[in-house]
Amino acid sequence: MSNISDLTIGFIGLGNVGGKLAGSLVRNGLDVIVRDLDADAAQPLLDAGARFGDSPKAMAQECDVVITCLPSPAASAAVLEADDGLLAGFGPGKVWMEMSTTDQAEVTRLGAKVAETGAEPVDCPVSGGCHRAATGNIAIFAGCERATFEKILPILTTLGRRVLHTGELGSASVLKVMTNYLATANLLTLCEALVTSKAAGLDLNTTYEAIRISSGNSFVHETESQVILNGSRDINFTMDLVQKDIGLFQSIADRHDVPLEISPVLIDIFDDGAERFGPREWSPNIIKRLEEATGLSILAPGFPAEMVDDEPEEPGYEVIPKGVDR
């Protein structure tokens, strides 16, 4: 593949995460064609120098690489398989990069169709929060042939900071839903910890710091606990997306006959939360279940309404797993 500055990169799906990822490509001076069913979502990128794609097929024909970042496996399938979809425009030398959080079986199915055109498929979901997607400091998993990974690595290190080649196509999607499952478990236990601390008469600012400097600390605490305590609960992630992710993880376990015990409880809690507060409610507002049950308000002064990545944008790099010799 040519030097990254000579490539034309397509990006379809400009939602909470996709718009920020596409912004990293545009900000770094690359030739980018964008598309979203909501044309208004594309406008900031067009103002910054991107072009708008007429159709997925046209983008596949014009672009060297097309990235999709969509809300569901069904949406990705529609973008690829429609009459004017990506499959109709792909051919040898092209690359499809699926950055959506999706199902392993579905990305493998679509990847086989992409490969039949002569193009190369990659599943490369991101992890680390919308605030890090905005600055190019997010982590990226990539499942694909090693040769394909090396070809697209300059794009991945522009989109994110830490990039991990996870193995064959589909492996990145399994790891992504696993990490989102862990983040969900952490969010729910933090909700219980904060409400219990308040009920026990503890100061919530002090509680936050106690967790932060202890073995109980985590990425989720340092981000989601802050917007919980602020009251905005705005982490740019909604309850329906949590339901999708933890449901995908449970499906993986079911396919491999793993008798999970905690996962079904998480699913029940978020099903209840989405029913009570709406599927598009911010996911940290799952704490409202406990606030309503106890009559307590889990708020504290001094915390931000939304997370902003205060780390400077830095060049990305490949993360090499322990024991692997590159």
C-alpha cells in the first residue's frame, strides 16, 4: 500500500465514536471521504476538509481503504450488502476496516464476502472512551492477516495510540466485547460502592479518592465515576449499547458452553435500567436504580460534566504481547 498521505480513506458512520475517529484522519491532513445517514453529522468534517461520499459503492470504488463504524451488526451488513453497498465496489487492493463493536460470527461472514472481491477484511474495534477517540489516543484491536495489519498500521496509529494485532479476523471483536463486559461489571460495582458509601455516611469526594489510590481503582472509576458524581452522567454511551455489548459477550460464552454466572445478572440489571429510564439514557445513570431504592443522591462538587482527554496527541505504536517476538 502506498504512503498514507497518498491514500484516499473512506469513513462510514459518524456517531459518538466514528465522528471523532474520522476527525483524527482529517486533522492529520489525510484525504478522507465521509458518509452518514445524518448528513449534519458530517458537516464539521466537511468544514475541516473532508468530502462527502455519494454511496458506499462509490466510496469503495474511489477509496483505497473504507472504514465502517456503525451502531449494530445489522447496520454494517446493510452498508456492505445493499445494491449500492461496499461489496459492489470493492476489488483487489482494497481494504475494509470494521471499527464497529460487532459479533465475531457476523464480521467473519461479511469478511469472507469482502475477500471474495479480492479486498482484505479487518475487524478493528476501539477501546478507551469517546474522549480518547477525539484525541487519537484511543486503543485499537485489529484482527486480520499479519501482512494486512502491517499494511494498515500507519492508518491505525493515526487513529489511535496503542494498537494490538489480535490474530485472525474476528478475534478483535471477541476481545472488544470482553473488555466492554468487564467495564460494565466495573460500572455496576462502582455504583454499589458509591451508594453504600453514601448510606454509611462517608463523604463522596473522599470516597472517590480512596478508590482512586487503592487496589479498587480502574479506568472506569477515573472516568465514569466522575460524571456520576457530577450528575451529568454523560459518558457518550447509552444503555442500549451496553445491552448490545454484554449480550454479544454472553452469546460467545453460550457458543462455547461456558456457564457464566455474573454475566446474566449484568444483563438483567441493564434490561431493567433500559426499561425504566429508556434505552437511550446515558449508561452511568444505571445508578438511578439504587438512588431511587435508597432515596440517596450520589452527587459531589468538583467533578466534570464530561470527560476530556488532557493528554497530548502522540504517535501511535504497536503493542507487542509478552512472549511474542516481532
